Amino acid sequence: MKMSKRLIASLGVLLLGATLHANADQHDDHGHYDNHGDYRGEDRHDHDNHRGGLPPRDFAPVRQTIHDNHGYFVRGAPPPPGVIVVRGRPLPRGYYGERLDNRALSRLPYYPGYEWRRAGADVVLIAVGTGIVYEVLQGVLY
């Protein structure tokens, strides 16, 4: 019985490692990011911002999209007292933010493995598997 659990766990770790390695090299040939996550320039073939890929370091275009489409974005309930959403840290225990509706999500870029949430007047991009906050767009929802 113990051997089969260990085998299953080992296969799961192996599969996860292979998936992470494949995703690290995914954008090298397209000019988005190198293996170190550094932006390498715009891909001329990908004008549709909703195709996916790794999140950028500069979210100014996303801020502009939210501003230009403000009718599709609704301010969320403020986080509970004492809850602070910080870039690079997991969402606070028990707080998940609020999901954006499909109309708003259709205006934002899609990044596989990440999800847009709202927290009061902020829009937050989190890593789905870990809940780690990738970016906080403060005050974009008014």
C-alpha cells in the first residue's frame, strides 16, 4: 500500500516538473519573454491581447483598457479590515477577492495559470495554483 502512494506522488511531482519546464520555454520563439522572464519585445503576430502568455511587467496598457471600458468594470466590496493585498505575497488566508464578470474579463488579457480578481477599487492578478499576487492595479475601479 505504501509503495503505490509513493509511486503516485512521484509521478505527480515528475509531471508537475515537466509542465513547469515546458512553460518556461514556451515564449522564447515568439519574442515575448526569455527563460529569465525578461520581456523581449512585442510579437508581431499576436495583436489580440486575449491570446495568453506570460503576464507582462508593465501593466499600463491593462490600466488603459480598464479606463477605456470603465462601464464593464464594477467596483468590488472593500477587503475586510486588516486584510492587505500585497504584490508577491499570497492572498491573505480566507480572502479570495471577488471574481470579475465575463463582460469585464473579455476586455482583459488572458494569462494561462493566472486569474483577475477585484478587491474594492483595485484589480488584482493572482497565480491560480498558489494564490500569489502577481500584480495589484490600485484604484483602477471607480
